[in-house]
Amino acid sequence: MPVPMLDLKRQYRPLHRELLDAVAAVLETQQFILGEPVAAFEKAAAAQLGVTHAVGCSSGTDALWLALAAAGIGPPPHGPGPVRGDPGPGMAVVTSPFSFFASVSAILRAGATPVLADIEPTTFNLDPSAVETVLNGPRGAAVRAILPVHLYGQPVEWTAFARLSQEHGLKLIEDAAQAWGAEWNGVKVGALGELAAFSFYPTKNLSAAGDAGMVTTNSEELAERVKMLRQHGMRRRYYHDELGWNARMDGFQGAILNVKLKHIAGWNSARRAVARRYHALFHAAGLVETGPYPTHGVVLPHEVPGSHHVWHQYVLRTNRRDPLRAFLTSRKIGSEIYYPVPLHLQEAFKGLGYAEGSFPVAERAAREVLALPIFPELREDEQQTVVNAIAEFLS
């Protein structure tokens, strides 16, 4: 039986009429860019996350840049600044080498230097102890912000990062692209740092029908800057105070997201149930190793204390990842590798000065991780098919 990696049709069917009505309202009012559809979504999103301000934009990538730029990361707004290389003291941001490309490219786009630190082997999130080593090393003097990534829907160990921020006087900006609805010690992701960036790419837990993103903050001043920067640096129409960008959310995406926002808590709850079933099925099959590194079976992901995981992805480790994935593909079972090449080994980032061996935990993860099908409507019999196939391969 084929098992898809993701099937959005199952999500769409029960919302069919409501989504069409929302899109029709945009066509009727012709509020195609920002406008009331986006404003309504922003207001509801802010309330759900427990933040004062939520600012819609065109993508998660733009959300990262907007958050960094609004926080003052990069060159002064009224003068030219370098886009690559070392822009000098006070212009570096620490982040993870094991994430999507935009986590690093947004830092470069802001005119700052990415400084990388290794990850934890069990959560794949940025390791606070590795960041502390960086901050106390030769690169630390230039660092002015940390950009932790809540990878796969699990928050980073925020308490540790808050301590580092306080001790070193650093800004904390969340890359929350994969983590809508996740929590750390009861506080929603998006309300933890000075700013946070979300993605609503179609594969995300809360997804648009295209590209869209959002920046959240509790600062009136930062929210005003984000709104200004997303519209070519305009506070008044055709009066440009800074060099901003065209990063506005369109009305269709705002309307669609406002419909889906009402259902995201239930969908995330269903994802957590799917993750629990995977755990039970893998244990029943006798395939589980305690880890953190696999030898002959699989190491399962887990939810760490203090975290409320929303399971954007269910990512296990196996030391036979590539042949296992080929086997699953032959059985028409979906899977994906997030991410096969750590960022410091990407061709585009050679100029950062890192080499193979710089971040061994991230590099090993890139060789062993495999994401299995997970979405709210995934059935138990489909999960059993996935686990049976993996058991057959490993036997």
C-alpha cells in the first residue's frame, strides 16, 4: 500500500467550502496585497501565540531577513554595507549548520557574518554549550545575536540560550519556521525571543496555498520597523526612509491562513498522536536503540523535558539511511532527508571558512537522518506499513 510523505488533499476536503468562500471574499473586495484579510490573520495569530504584534510577509525567508534587519543586525540603514565577508565588529550572528539554507542566507542578506556552532545529537537543535564555546572564542567578540532554529517542531533549550543572551548582552531571534504551536515551559514559540520568524510554506503545520511568512514580537518599535521594511522602507506611501524590500503578504494567503488558524491546535494534537503511534509501533517491532547513535536498528526522536513538540517532522536515525530510503521508495513509501548537506559544506557558503570536520555532530546527522510520513490525517494502518517495511529492510 503506498504511503505518501504528505497528503494535503485530506486536509483540504473538510475545509473546501470555507476556503473557497475566503478566497471569493478577497476577489470581491480586491484587497490583493495586505489589506483586511492579512490584518485579520495577523490579529488572530498574535492572540494565539500570546504576542503583542504579528506581521505577515511574503515568505519564511523574508521573515528571517525582516527580523534581523529590524533588530539592527547588519550595516546602518542609510549607508552601503557589505553583503558577504566580514563586515567588522558587532555584525556576526550565531546559528546552526543543520537547518534549511535560509537560516544562514538571511544573515548574509542582512549584511552580517554567520558564525556556526554544532548541534545536539538527540534533538538536532543548536547546542547551547557549543554556542558558549564560540562566544568565548576568537569569533565571539563580533557576535551580537543568536538565531536558534526550532528544528522539526521541537523548541531549542531556550532557558540556556536566555542565560547566554543575558551574560553576553546578545539579541535572541527565533527561527520558528517549523514550529507553529510549539512551547517551551508553557510559553509559545514566537514569544520567546525579541523577534521570531515563521514560514507558512505549503508543507508546514500551518500552511498557505503558496509562500507566506510572519514576524512576531512584543516590541511596538520592532513591529513598526518590520512593517516599514516589508514595504520598501515606507512609513508613508511613496516616502522611503530606508532601503526595505517588497516582502508583503498577499490577501489570498492571509484569508486562507485565517481559516486554517482555527484548526491548527487540533492538527498539532493529531501530529502528536501520530508520533506516539510511531513510537509504540517501533518498540513493538523491536527496532529501537537508545542512541544517540544507531548501530543496527533505529534511534527515534523524542520530546525533551520542558518542550511541547509539534512534530513538523518525525525524523529517526539509521546508519543505513540511503539504502533504507531506496527500499522505502521501491515500496512507494514516502520519506525525505532534512538535510543531506550541512550548511557549512554547501558550495554557496564556502566563503564562511569552514571545512569538513568542523561540526562532526551535524555532519553525522546529515548521513543518518530520515524523515518518515507524518501529517494529521495519517492512518494507523499506513504507519504500520511504514514500520513493517523498515523492519523487513533491517532484518
